[in-house]
Amino acid sequence: MLSFSVALPSPYMTYEEYARFSGMSFRLVKDWALEGKIITAPKINKGDTPLVNVVAMMEKASREANQILGHRA
């Protein structure tokens, strides 16, 4: 377990919001989402706005940090 916590502004964000939040470019967020590097919420309808699952991304980052630091997940 990590020794700090992060307050998330929202559990889901649009690509634009996530780009601002993460400091990444919009294009990179979109490309990584298409490649599966960024976890997105399932779209219910064809016209739904794509949303980044920020909670899942934070969990993924936490697990990766624990692995790098040699802690058990």
C-alpha cells in the first residue's frame, strides 16, 4: 500500500479534462485510449462521449508503483 492518497476531482473525465488533469496532450490521451493504455468507461450508446475511468487509472498506477518498489499488491 502506498503511503499517500490522491483526491480525484471526478471518477470519470472526458479526454479533454483528463489531458488537462494529467498534463498530457489531448492527442496523446486519445491515442493511448485507442491503444488500451488509458482505461475508459464502456460506451452504452454509439454517440456517447468517451470517458476515462480515473479511478481505474489511479488503481493501475498504484499497483505499478507497488511492483516497482517491491511491495506486494
